[in-house]
Amino acid sequence: MIELKHICKTFDSGGGEVEALKDVSLTIEKGEIYGIIGMSGAGKSTLVRCMNLLERPTSGEIWVDGQELEQMSAKDLRRARREITMIFQHFNLLMQRTCLRNVCFPMELSGMKKADAEKRARELLDLVGLPDKANAYPAQLSGGQQQRIAIARALATNPKVLLCDEATSALDPNTTHQILQLIRELNRKLHITVVIITHQMSVVKEICDKVAILDGGEVAEEGLVSAVFAAPKSAAGRRLVFPGGADALVSDPASERRVRLIFRDSQTTGIPLVARLAAEESIYCNVISASTQKLSREVYGSMLLGIPSAHFDRAVDFIKAYPNIQVEEVEHHVQ
């Protein structure tokens, strides 16, 4: 388990102090795949580097498996860091070493015998699907293959936690999917806790169990991916899930009010709600946007409607009569 308690981080800059993290508290359970998402500058990478003390927080506590990292001796902290490994956006492989020697590197640093390190490295190359690349150099590999080698290297010390800092941002969508499937498979096989830092909602949707939305160095919202992405409660969450702008071009805010509907199962997503409003209540709505997505093996739908102001209350009462549909009035500048 990882516990972050009231983490603050302040940097000194030429123009004064910058608060990168502001009282961040999170709990990540053992074996979870936990996503941390936010816009650029939200503090995501600073936060993940605090988890293994590559970046020391200005204040707050970091606990991993019941031990507070900042209270450890230098020797104990080095040992703990071997159990909290990291992969990066640009792979950070040693270009002058073969793939096998790259994977061996952390084991060499820990004092493992060369023969034992090579045996373990070959096992890891097989685990990530690249047993035939042992003697290849990183420059001879694709981006996806290089990230697989980086993952194998990160697993060399049998870590309990894998930190992924924008690990798929440099990859194309198909390769991203393959790497995420590999990470999920490793999570299941090795029972390793995975923390994924990303600005890509698609990454969190595909692989994460829980998510925290970081905004301006603060946790705006956290919870199950299905709950947060289906019906975000924070302004930061709504900006990520329902990016605005286009709705202003397709409706008249002077004559209508808007509601967002969240459909929580496959039965409700199939209801022809707009057609029924028109046929049964003679209320004609403007469909501003609509989507259906699968989150954690459940189907969720979202629809933004413009409802004539004169019929708004009657329309909302009609919609609320259906089970498993959440109704929320929204401002015109938010989609």
C-alpha cells in the first residue's frame, strides 16, 4: 500500500516560490492499477517522483507498506527504492549496451553475480515478449520494443510498485494498447502495484482501476474510474471528460437550459429518450452531444441536451422517471 499524507512541494524560481503540490493525500491499495491524470503543469510528474523520493516533498509523509520513506536511513532507502521502480516517456535505455545488458544493469548495481543476472534478464525478456532481442541495441528497436525493454529492466529487482511516468505518450495508439495490455498482464501475474501518470484519458479508461484528477497541484477528484469518468463532480473532471467549446455553436443559450444525462447501464443507453419526449410530451430537445463508452466492463452513456426553457421542469421530471439516469443541469459554457 502507498499512502501520501498532506504532500506539499514548493520550488524556488527566479520570480519567487512555485507551489507544485498542495496538500495532496492519496491511498493506493496493494495490487491496484491507479491512474493520476491532469493537464500539463498539474503536478503529476512531481507527485510520482515524490513517491520514491527522487523528489523530496517540502512537507507531508510518504508511506509504502507501513514504512515512512523519509525516516529511513540511506541504506534502507536504497533497498526500498529497489522495490519501487519506474519507467519513463523516453525509455532512458543505455544506448551503448545491448538489451540484455540493459536489463542486467540494476542487478549488477545490486551486486548480483553476472551469471545469475543474465539468467534473470533472459527470463524477463521472455516475459515482455522479446526473447530474441537479447543481443540487439536499443537503436535497432521500435519505440514499443524499447519500452518493453525498459519494463523488463524495471522488473529486474522484483519490485512491489511500478511507477509509469507518461510511459505511452511517445507511442502510437496501437503500440500504446499493446504496452498497456502488457502492464495489465504483469499486474495480474506478479501482483505488482502500478501507478500510471498520464494526460491521456484513453490510457486511464483502458487499464486503471481508480483515478485521481490533479489540477493546479491539488486533488480535484478521485475514485473508481467508472464513477469519475461517467459523472465527474469537479470542474477539472468535467473539463477532462466533457471538453467544452463546440456546444456554443449548435444551440441558443437564450431560449433553452441544458442538462447532462448519465446512463448507467446497457438498458438505459438503449432508451430513445429524446424521441419519447417529443412523442409523449411534445417537448423538442436539442441534442448538443452524446457518447457511449465502456468503463470497467460496464456501459455508460452521456448526453448533453438543450431543453426549451418554458418546458424545462416538465422535461426533467419526465426524464427522472426512468431508473439509472442521472440528471444534472449545466452552465452554457460547460460541455
